[in-house]
Amino acid sequence: MAHIKVQRRSMRPEEWIQLRFGWLKRHIYSEKNEITTFMIKDARQVSEMNFEFYDEEFRPLKKGDMYFTPDGTAFIEADYELPAHLEGKKYCFSLKTAAEMIVKVNGVYVGGIDPNRERLNLSDYAEGRKLHFEIMGYNRSKPDDERNPESLSVRGCRQIFEGGYISVVNEAVQSLVYDIEMLLDAALSEVFNEDFSAMVIRGLDAALNLIDFDDLRDEDVIAASKYIDENIFANKDYKGSGNVALVAHSHLDIAYYWRRIHAVQKNLRTVLIQLRLMDKYPDFKYAHTQAYTYETVEKYYPEIFEELKKRIAEGRFEPVGAMYVEPDCNVPACESLIRQCLYGQSYFREKFGLTVNNCWLPDVFGNSWILPQILKKSGVDYFVSNKMSTWNDTNRFPHNNFIWKGIDGSEVYACVPPTHFITWNMPSQVQENWEAYQDKNEGGQTLQMFGYGDGGSGATEEMVELMHRFEKLSVMPKTEHTTGSEFLKKNFDGNDKLATWDGELYLEMHRGTFTTKSKMKAYNRKLEFMLRDAELLSVLRMKNGKEYPAEKLREIYKKLMINQFHDILPGSHITPVYRDAMADYEQMEKDLAEIIGGGTKYLNTLNFKRKSVTFIPDKNGNIIRKGEKGYYTIPDIFALSSGQIEPAKGGTDWISVNGNNVETPLYSIKFAPDGSILSLRDKELCREWVKGDFNKLKMYHDTPGNYDAWDILPNYKDRPCEIAVKKPLEFIMADGECAEFSVTLATEKSEWQMIIRLFRDSRGIEIENIVDWNEKHKLVKAEYGCNVLSRELVCDTSAGIIRRETHRNTSWQQARFEVCHHKWCDMAEQGGGVALINEGKYGVSAEGSTMALSLLRATIRPDPTSDMGTHNFCYMIYPHAGDAVSADINKTAFEYNVPLRKADVECALPDFGKLWLQAVKLSENGKYIVVRLCEQNGERGVVELPEKAAVLNMLEDEIGESDKIEYSPFEIITLGFRM
Amino acid sequence: MEKYINEYIRPRLQGDGGEITFVKQEGDEVTVLLQGECSKCLILDRCLAWIEQRVEADRGEKVKIIGIRKKPYFQDV
């Protein structure tokens, strides 16, 4: 017998209310006059302010016509004569669209229209009856915010024009609509008391009974509003608790499902909309991040920039986030993050006279432990990021308002708001925030950001109107509309009850972003070191009278920083964004190579003597590495000194090969045909390094679901894939220093050649990978099962080391199955260990005594072409005595990543002892040679300077003077030597 | 036609998070594979009609574009 589910078919009271609410909304406009003179030109944006047009001429645009094209921008114009009866009255421009439009009337930017708002106030900005419209519209298949169901329903690259109107708003109806919107959300959300919901439903039903929808009259609407005031809002029997700070904000991805060039107008529209809200609502305040976005307004829309400056001066438009963009905070190295602050703060200081005291990164995919020190020394006391509370897939992050202690012991106040950074300011969202807030007793208010975002847009009139009504709803928590900095100061300063989180802010999600788009990561690493050397060499040449290319270096740094944005460098973007980034990287590399220049001698730009085997490019060399001819040698060049280099002399008798058994002065090695190492016997330390699969390439099905480019899920290990040996390991060649072996592996679609290099005088074993990669949803790792008893993986953070447990005892360790590291990671026991040193790989996993470097992924969303094609990358296995610190693995990793530069310059810099010379540059004000030093091993010590130097913060402000540096573990020190 | 689809149309669809690949042409029927955002677009027919218009405007050919959608496994519900 078939089971028939009993369903209620009659209309519930709340459904009857919703039906009538829909009818009421049809009366928001008391008058609509269609503009029938629209003309349109379809275009495609090709740079920040340039467009390619499909046709030279405008064509008429009528209601019902198709408009917009894929990746399309449209320019729409109209001339319209205002009806005489509207002159001197309130009227607006209304246009329902899926596109993002910037509207200019009679030469004035009057506002923005997009899927989140369909009208703008016109009468306050346009003079006279003759109105000339200039609209620039940009249409995306992916709307600003996929959380807005109305946006989703109209997505698509070809849209139907629904007409544009000069309209008059019926303020009584509009006000009632806002009342009902708020009350329905509260009553139907299930987060408030059910008796309260029942009371609201009864009250709304009764209020709407006062309106005759066949003949809607203003007095009935006013009566319904009065009924709500007197019967719902006046009812204070239902008491809420809590205290929620409301900060208006719009999240703007500089690139994501759109290119960087499009963000210029996305940002302008967002800024414009918020400025117009400020015109209407004197209490409205708004927080906006990223100095870069302010720069684009200043550069391209100076009249809006002037308006913006006035609102900033009033304290209503609030620059938040000290950084230049909202960067990824896993992959960029320490100096990049410092520059994000330096260039961000320099801009805010110069243009607005402000030092922004917070770091505002709502969407960033986890935060390195090195950040607190960088922030603190860049004038930043507060850190804000929503990700850990709202996106962790395993553990609930235990705090919302707390103190974050960094790797060196520096502390910043940290706010990880309990809910998402994109909300639309509904009572239920405010209540959910308070309920999820974990520091109710210690933390003061909880932070709620409101405003549409991802692609900008921000707060709407509706959000502000609802906010003005919140105090009428006794069941809600107390709310306060405030700025970001006011909220932070009020709730954190002097609050001694706050808990402390000492460690990285690891995001238990998006673990694939350490690996996705492999080439971008490698380029980022390479350019970070090229920038270091370009600045260093420019300072040295300046001492010999050459001009320091300050402007050019700043321009390159800013381009690198833009590409470190959290949806660019992590790889979570569409195909054209990748193309833009690669074009930028190629240009930066060329520009930096020009600045670095050439010479007859090799300069060691490291502040320690090189002792590791190094590849020297030479067209007469007998080895090809990453497509370049050269040879390997151990350069005998002291710190910051120049010298000549010759290939190692001597024969090949240092190596003997017998099938897959190889003898070198340091090792007895037994290879498997697939290039993995079955035994690596250390002759010097008399021990075996291999236990399990070692140097074994492993491929897995990598199917994380919707967040394809972002995530690796722990279940990848459940489905390994076969990799066949196409050409087994064979000995290729040897010279006086290096011997090469080659193996070719293959799947049905891809081919993977591994060149294994052994050295006469180095413990390092280099693996070069030449890959033709054509997979889908695969992850490849190089696995190393080490014969060490270790329960921790030591990882380079770029500014010190972090130790992570390799057991799976608790859910916290289980969740960290894939982590971010920088140049190296290491597993060691007392007496020895194995390091993996890379040139641009960031993802690594470790369990027990096995570590696995993530090499390549093959994701299809957002970019179906992600990582396809050829790859060529190297890394080095480095067994060593002692632990990573005593074995100087960090120095070896610097040597591996920073090539010798050909340059004929005299290097007259002091000896900074064990400290890493992280940067040498001309200060932004041109008064100092800035020297940045970083303690990277966790040691304490003293360095005597040859002369007194200014002690600077990271913004290059002088904070003291000294001729002696007393440093502590992982401290970063900035000195200024006067010119 | 393959070059036109791959070099002219493709970057425009990629700009919207979509992906198009030429599959075959038989007479006046051109078959293309649609991935990315295109694969789940609710109004894809409008875009295919636009491609037909562009082909006619740029190449003087009247063709019918047949689109094959290939949704990612995680969106194929």
C-alpha cells in the first residue's frame, strides 16, 4: 500500500501574511514614469579604464530587449525631461537589474544600482528638468553575493532589460514594508521565543486586515503601521539579552570571479553607494578596507575621492585594515606581510592623516603565527578575521574576543566574530551572533559586520532602516551602530579578562590553497627574493652615486602585493585572473632582472658564507636544470662578498653505480625502479634514513566538493591511484660534483619525469620534476617515511620555526592533516633528521615519522584549466646530523632559494651575527638606509654595531637609537642608518 | 570555426567564470562543450544565441550552436 504523507493544504496565518506582504510591496512606488530613450553600447573591459566596443554606435534599448554580453560591460545613456509636476518633489531613478551599475546624471555621480538595490535618490542630486543619464553597467554570471536568493535567480551573462523609471516612493508603504520585513524575519527565524513569534504573527495579521488590497489607501497603510507600533513594538514582555556592535562593511575581492581591472568599478560603485547612504542617514558609518582600492578611486574618480576624504575626516567613512590589500596570510613571506602594512599605512597617513590601528582580514584562509609581531610593529593593535569561527570543519574555535600571542611573544587584541562577515542585518542574524558568541562574560560586545560583499556592494537602505527599528524589538539583543575602531577600543583596551591564544590561527579548511596553481606559488617565492636582492643591490649602488630606483621598486612591490590577495595567490579564481597574475609575474621578473643588472663577478647576497651545493647557470655547463644549462659547485664566497666560480674539478670516481645500487662518499643508496629510495645508508653518521616509502610519488583522487580549488579533504588518502613506471630509473651522467639519474612515470593522461641528483660534497639529494600534467581531481605528493622517532614536524614560517605534532591524538591534530610551511620542513630525533627544502611548495602533511610534500593538484572550480600543462620544479632531501637548528637547515634553504647574483658592487654592510638580513632598502622618506634583521632559530643574543643606528618600527618611524642590538627569539629588528 | 570559438568566444566566457570548447562542426551545426559556470547556467540559451549572432557578424556564417553541458560532479545534483 502506498504511503501518502499528510500535508496541510490550507493557508497558514504566516503564509497569508506573506502573500499580502507581496501585494503591499507592489505599492512601494506611487508613480512610475518610464524612460523610453535609453541607448546602449555593448563592450568588454580590457584594462582598468579601457573598453573594446562591439559596435561603434549606440543602439536603442527598449524594455524586453536583451542586454549585456559574456564578460560584458554596457554603456547606457538616456535624455529625459522630468514631468513638470515632479519638479521640486522627491523622486528617484529605479531600474531592476542583475548587473552592477554606476549612474551619473547631468555629470554627477548619483549612486549605484545592482541586484541588491533597485533605486537611487535622484531629486537631491539632479538639477533642472532635463536629465542626461550616463550609466556604466557590468554584468557577472556570479553576482556579488550568492547568499542573496534574488541575486541568484537572475544570474547569467545575457539579461533582459526591465526598463528604467523616474519613480516616486510612497513613504508610508515603504515604512510599513520595512516594519513587516523585520518582524517576519524575527517571527519565522526560530531563534527567538516561540510565544513572541506567535504574538508577532497575530499582530501582523491584524495590522494587514486594516488594508483593503483591492483599493489600497494611504490612511489604511498608516493605520496598519500604527497598529504595529501600539501592539507589537509596544509589547515589552519578551526580553532579549546581549550586546551586539553593528559595523557596516562590504567585502571586496580584488579578483575572484572577476579580474582586477573590474574591481576598480566594483569598488567605486560600493564607495558611491555608501556615500549616498551617508547623505541620507546622518548616523550611518561604514568601514572599508585595502589602501589599494582607495588608490584606484583617487586615480580614476578624483571627484568621488574628494567626497570620500570629507567623510573620512568626519569619522563616518572609516578606513580599516592597515594592509595594502587583504592578502593571503599563509604563503606570502614575512617581508611581504611587512610591506603590506608599510605601503597600506603610508597611503592612509599621506592621504588621510591616519595610522589605521587594526588589521581587517575577514575572509583570509588562516593566519601565520608571525603576524602579531608584524602588526604590533606596524602600528596595529587589533586583528579581525571571521574565518576561524565560521568555516572550521572540525573544531569550534574557542574564542571570539581574545588576545593573540605571536611566535615571538608579541600580543595583539584579536576579534574572530562568531558569524559570517556578510550579513544583511536581520534580527535573526543579530540574535544568532549573540548566541554563538563565546566570550559573553569577558569580551564585552560581539561584532556583527553587515553589508553585501565578495564583489562589493555593501549596506543597503533596508539594512539601515531595519537597524533604526531594532530598539523597538525588545526580544533582540541591545545593538549599537559603531565603527570598527570604536568597537575594538571599547571592548578590548584594558580588558584583563580576555583569554590568550598562543599559536597560529590555523583555518581548518581551504588546505588546498597551499598547493593549487603551483606556478603562482613558485613565482611568488622567486620574486620575493629577487625584490630583496634588487633593493640590496640598489642601496649598494646608491653608495657609489647611482640613483636608487625607489618609485620603480615600490611599483613592483605593490604589484606583487596585489597578486598576494587572498583569492589570487591561493589559486581560488577564474582563468583570466591566473593569466593576469602570470603576466604580472613575468613583467616583474623582467623589471627586477634589469634592476639587479649584471657583472663579471658573483655576489653572495646572503649574510653568511655559502657552503651548500649551488647550481651555476653557464651555457657551457653539462647539466640542464629547469631548462637552463649550468653546473653544480660549492661556491667559496663569504657573506655579502663577490668572487669568481669555477666548475668542480676532478673525475667521476666519487660515485659507483651498480644497477640500482649506488655508492657516494656520503651514502649507500638502493633505489627502486620508480625512483623511490629503498635504503639510504648514511656512511658518515652510520645510520639508515629510510623507513617506509621514501621519495615515493603518490597520486590520490582529490574530490573536496564545491570548494574545489580551496580544499583538500582528509579522505584523499582513501583513494590512491596507480602510477606506472614508463622508463625505469637509469643512470644518466656524472661530473666532478653531481650525478644524475632519471625515471619516467606515467598515468593514462600524464607523464612525470624525475631527475634525481646526488652530490659528491653535499648531503642534499635534489629531485627535479618535469611534468606533463593533464589530470582532473588528482593530488600528487612526494612521500618520505623517515627512520626517525619524531612526534613533531618543524616548519619554516619565513620568520622563525613552528613545531606541529605529527600524531592524531586529538581533533586539533587530526584537523591539521595538511599545513603550510615555507622553505623547509624537518623531522628529527636526537642526533639526526631529514629536511625537505623546496623552491615554492607550501603544502605538507605529516603523520608519525612520514612527511609528504604536496606537489600538484588538478581542480576545476573556479578555473577548469587550473594547473594543466607542463611543470618543472625542484626540491631537495637533506638528511643531517643534529636537529634542524644545529644543522643550519634554514641557511641551507636560503642558499637553495637565493641564487648568486652577477654584480660588480662593493658590499659595505656591518656583520649582523646570526641574524638573517631580511631586507636592505632606502627608507620611504629617503633619510635612512633601512636594515631589517630577523632572528629565525629561537635564540637570544647581542650584536654590536659599528656605529649608532636609529631603531625603527616597521613603518620606518624612529623609536630609539642604539649601537647594540639585544635580540630575543624570533624577533624582527628594523634599523635605520642615516644617509 | 574551432579557432574562432577557442580564441574569440572562449576568453569572453572564461571572463564570466565559464568555459567553452569546440567539439565539432557538421554542416551548419557547431557543437561546443560547456563547463564552469556555463554548465549550470539557467539562461544558457541566450548566450548560445549571442554566439550565433557573433559568428554571423564576424564570420558571415549562419550556424546553430549546440551546447553540451558538463557539470562538475559536485554540482551535478
